[in-house]
Amino acid sequence: MKRIIVDYKKLTPEILSLLVEKYPDGYDDDHVIVFKNARNETVEAVEVRTEDSIYLVKVSSRLATTMENFDEDDYSEDEFDEPISEVPEDKSPEGEEDDS
């Protein structure tokens, strides 16, 4: 089974739909997995599974907002595997990352 780390900027409607289905009231600290990536950076993510993959979606305030605003009916079947283009870009001051 493949393990795939996904940033909110790369979310597809399919993955977002899985997240909303698994966490309909949002996720909390009990759902967050903390691990070190290949660059030895600490990553916080929530997990969703398909038949052949485990997606670890990086946690951020934008992810929570995107999940709250998601409506599966807004996307055609053709768009379901493409990254969501209207996810807002990072508004943090230059040089700072949003680790919320």
C-alpha cells in the first residue's frame, strides 16, 4: 500500500471528499499523526485511506477551512482527480510558514 504525503495546496476533490467523510465535524488532536519526513522535519497530518493508498494530509488552518467549505457537488467527475485550484495561497508574511 502506498503512503502519500499531501499538502493542502495539492488536495484533489477526491481526497478532500474522503477527509470530509471521515471527519464530518472536523479533526482534533486525537486524529493528528506526528512523524519525521525524509528531510527530518516534523510533520503533522491526518490520515485517510483508499483501497490502494494511505494519504497523510498535512494539517493547517487552511485545511480546516477548506474542509468546512467543501461541497462535492461543486466538482464534475473529470475534475475529481485534479488539485483544487481555488484553495487560497499562503498569506503568511514572507519568510514565515503557517504551521497551524
